[in-house]
Amino acid sequence: MADLKLTDIAKTYGGTVEVLKHIDLDIKEGELIVFVGPSGCGKSTLLRMIAGLEKITSGTLEIDGQVVNDVPPAQRGIAMVFQSYALYPHMTVRENMSFALKLAKKSASEIEEAVNKAAQILQLEEYLDRLPKALSGGQRQRVAIGRSIVRDPKVYLFDEPLSNLDAALRVATRIEIAQLKESMPESTMIYVTHDQVEAMTLASRIVVLANKGIAQVGTPLELYERPENEFVAQFIGSPSMNLLAGEIIETGTQTVVTLDGGGTVTSAVPTRDNEKGLRVNVGVRPEDMLETTGDDYLFEGKVNFTEALGEVTLLYFNKVGDNDAVIGKLPGVHAGLRGKSVRMKAEPEKVQVFHNGKSLYYR
Amino acid sequence: MHPAAQGLLTIFLGVGGCIAYFYFSNQFLDKVLFPAKGEHAGRNINRANMVRPWLFLFPAIFALGLYLAYPVFATLWYSLTDRDQGGAFVGLANYRQMFDDPKFWEAVQNNMLWLLVVPAASTAFGLLAAQLTDRIKWGSIAKSLIFMPMAISFVGASVIFKLIYDTRPVGQSQIGVLNAVWLQFDGGVGSFLILRLVPGLLMICAAAAALYVAWGMVQKALVGKGGGLATALRGVGTLLLAGIAFAALALAFGAFTKTYAYGVPQTWLTIPGWNSFFLMIVLIWIQTGFAMVILSAALRGIPEETVEAAIVDGANPFQVFFKIKMPQISGTIVVVWTTITLVVLKVFDIVFAMTNGQWETQVLANYMYDKLFRANDWGLGSASAMIIMLLVSPILIWNVYNARKEMR
């Protein structure tokens, strides 16, 4: 129910240790924004600054057009779900959920109504009088979410809420969160995770954080199909995108690159005439590599190792030159490829071209 | 032999004896009694392992039995006999005589007062110190200073406080800090503020707080929440709080109306009613450090995220402390409280060293010592020892129960 605007936000610890800088971000009402990034990239710190649990070193944070840098957390209209759930162990589920409302001096009937409604949404009705220690992990997580819902906040903040759950429960709870978001289309949510699958499935937009700043903001598919830089290209997707060094030999609406490994590839990324001869990295996702026998290949290598996952087979090629080991992902089972030399090609639309780490598509 | 050499020899023999005992008893078990060879090797190893814990436990069990369990029964027997009649059995005569002794009831009354004041004050100050020094850079320095009295023996602390309470005749300069401060008051504005207004207002506030809590209890009792037992307990609590409020108001009245002897050095330890509190301060001074260390560790153990969740939920620092932190360490608070209660019930050294039970400061342990070693009346002394044990035991059991629950 609120817009957020982050302007040039920075965070420094003790005056010297810089964690985040130049964070500019516009979040629209009703969006579910996911912060992802490698561990230590400051994604939780950014969330905690929005929550008001960390001081903002410089820059401004606006919620609904009002600067809230110095507004205490409770008055920002936010609610937060913590990684460890942070339920109050000495209070029953009902008391946990009504604590904030009691502090806000709401009437007993109002509290009762809000708690019952949240309990109904989250199917917690029969557990209302239990203590947190008598609940399973998934139930505790739902109580933590319920504690946010009762406050009817403008912005929901989730700090890696699923990382303490086992794999099966994580999928189930992820779907519950997606459904919860659908049932409250006007509420804004910010979700921190290091799990790409959560990011791809939940987000209306993903914010990738790296090197103290924002690497790219976009919808999940934008990030997957058109990464702005090599970092995002390799961070999103698993296994990560192959990068192959080469040189541009033909420019225009389509670009042709000869690769150091011997192959050539055509990319749908347009280039300018004066860029002929430019050293670039070509990016191709493992799942976009196709087996070929023709001379129009981008990569030829000996399969060092295979992993058969049933639906797909992963091919690990021998290292060539300075490149990282190339990985191919072929649909179906290809047991016999190990030890053989294989040629791979890719469709022009699936080939990215990076120069100095930046995609030539964006400029 | 030189005493230092004797000491060294004792240490050598004691420690060497312990090592020798464990080494040779285990050797005997493994090599002679159940050797791990021959046709029963497996069975012998199992048996040796079943016996081994008892080898290690034996010295402790033996010493505890000899110095703790046996004396309990011996004391119980002595309390039923009379030394003057050559140790003849006299039934409960000693107890009857003790119950007729006003000094005994004075000791019981004082012990109850100590029991109410010292554990409460030590735990409260300890909790306050633990919370205030938590997550502060110089907090550890403050903590070390507050903890330091723990390293001083009760007698040593008593000597320090005897100097603080010391009195010299009028005209000489006072070496006692308390009298030195007291002589600064002259009945002027400062004296009015510090001796009348501040304590008077404090007492009125205390009375108001007690009445407020009592009123809350009455309201809850009227709703009838929690059933009959809870209502009865609330009734008792309300009466107790009303009594405390009345006492506080009386003290406030006293603070405003009492005539103070300005300029006259006071012999603090001879003022009946107050001197017990002066003695209690010594124990509070010592025990606050203990309470602080334990409670500080407990506060550290509270998950930080629950505190942050409470802040996001809109709790102010006081609400975070009383509604989130305190309930989470309530188990530890109970353990600290009961542990100090045990120390208080056995308090002896402080009273012995400072007043020796004169001027209405007698306590049970000192009463026992009086009868047992000064009056040489083993019957009466043992009877009072049994009373102390009766008072300590239930609290001790509760304490152990709580401590074990905490560890789980």
C-alpha cells in the first residue's frame, strides 16, 4: 500500500568499512521486490535499514513520499519476518500475534478480530494457545508471518524467511507466500534471499546486489535473458552462464565473433562499425548450447565428465585456455558422451556479448 | 618443620594421593579383578566399565557422607539430648526451651527480614547492572568492579563496612564515611532536600506503586481469571502490598516529621531497626556481583532477533526489558534469587564480625554459634541448627530443580 524511494543510500560501519553505496531504487505499490546477491553483499543490511534497525549513513529513504530516515521502526508502517522467526518464546501464538496491537493500545475486540483473521488465513486457528516451542518449523514461520499481517503494514519485509526450513517445506511455504501476496495485491513486499529459485518464482522485480551496489534491477526474465553485466549473467541461472573470450569480426544488426577456442558464433546483439576487432566475452547459458556436427560451431571440446539428472544431462568440458570450464546442458540422457569430443552451437538470440564486463545490448 | 614446608608437603601428599588412588585403583580393576584377557575378556571389560564410575565417585561420596550426611543425623540426635545430664535423651525439651527464648524469635524475625530484603535487592541491582553494562565498550570494566567484592571474604567485607560505620567521640575527626557525610547536614535547605523531601517522595512513590499493583490484582480477582487458587493468591498479594504501602507511607510521614540530631555523630550499628539494614548492605554489596554475572550471561543468551522484532512491533526500551527480556530469563532470575536466599539463611560471618547479634541484630546462624560454642549447650545449639536446615532444605530443593530445568 505504499511506494518506497531510496535515493543514494550508503552504509558505513565505524566510519571506515563501506558496506553499501549509491543505492537508488524506486519501489511501486504492490510490487514484490527480491534482493539477491552473494553472501556479505549487504542485502540484509539494506533491508534492516528500510526496517529502521540499522541507521542510514547517508542518502534518503522515503515511504509514501515521506522521508523516514529518523522515524523509529514502529512508526514506519513496516512489518518484518526474521530468518530465525524471532517468536517471543514465553508468549502463546495468540499473544505473539497480538503483542504489537497491544502496544499500540488497540481495543480488545479489535485485537481479537485481527488475530482471528490472520490465524484463519494462515491456518493457525487450532494452535493459537500453544507456545512456539510446541510448533513445527513451518508453523513457526506462519506465526511470524501472522504477526506481520495483524499489523496491516504498508510494507512487508522478509529476511531470508525460508532458509531455516527443510527443502520440501521450503517449496510449500514459498507457494504459500506467493498466494498470500496474490491475496493482498496492493501490499508492497521486500524479500531478501540468496536462493535464486525463490527470487525467480516470487519476484515481480529482482534487485541483484554486488560490489556494494546494485548490479541490475529487472523482472526475473529480464535478468535471465538480458543480463546487464557478467556478474548478473553468472549469478542468475544454474549452472551459471558460460563465458568465452573472442574477437568481433563482423558488425551490424547481428554480430559475428571468432572465439579463441576456434569456433565462431553469431549474436543478435547489434554492434557499431568501429567495433570490429574488439575483444569481447561471449555468454551462452548451458541450456542454450546445442549439439552439432556442422562447421558452424561455437565451441569444440572433450567431455571430461557428465552428470545425468534424468530430464537433462550436464556435460563438463575440459578447460581451454584461460576460460572457466564450459558446461553444457542437453535435454534427455546422453550417457555415451563422456571422453568424446563434441561440438556445440547456439541460436543468435541466446548469445550475449560483453565488453569489459558490461553487456553491449544496453547502451 | 617450617609451616610453609608443611603446607607444601600437604599439597604434595594430597594431590599425589589422589593421582595414586585413581591410577592404582584403575590398574587393580583392569589387571587383577577383571583382566581383559583369557576366555572371559569381553565380559570382564564390560564389568570393569560398570565398576569404573564408582571408583571415581567413591572419594566424593565418602567425604560427603562423612562430613555432611553423618553430621546431619548426629545433630538431630544431639538436639534431643542434654549435655548436663551426660547426654541423656530429653525428647523435645531443647526445642521447647528455644521457643520460649525471646532472642530466638528475634533471630527468626531478623532472618525473615534478611530473607525479604537481601535476595530481592541483590537480584534487582544485579539485573540493573547486567542490563546497563550490556553491549557497552567499558561495560566489562564496570562489571569487574562490581564483581570484585565477590573475591572478599564476608569477614573482610564486614571489617571494611565497620570502618564506614565507625564512630568517634564528638570533637574528634570522624574516620567513618557515613558519619563524615552525616556531619555535613546542618538542618538547612540541603538537609531538607536530602533527608526529608527525597526520601519522603521516594516512599510516597513506593506506596503508590504498591497500591497500583494491588489495584491491578483486585481488578483481576474481580474478573475471576485463573480460578480459585489464583484469586486466593491475589488476595494474599493484595494484603501484603497494602501492608507495604502503609509502611512506606509511615516512613514518608517519619521522614517529614522526625527530629534529626544534626551535628552529632551517630553510632549506626546500635540503632535498633536500622542496624540490621546496615548489616544487610554488606551482603547486598557482595551478592550483587554474583547476580550480575549470572544474569548478564543470561541476557547475552536472549536471541537478538526477538528484541529487534519487539522494536519493530513498537516496544519502547522499558517494554523490551520487562516484556521481552525479563520473561525470557525468568528461570535464571529464580535460580539467582534462590541461591542468594540460601546464602542469606546461613548468614553468620557478617553479624558475628560486626555486632555479634547485639542491639537486636541476632540471626539464626549466630544464635546457633552462641548456644553451641559460647554457652556450650549442644542440645539447644543443635536444635537451632535443625531449624536452619528445615528452612534451607525446601529452598535448596527448589533451587536445584530450577537450575536443572535451566540447563535442559
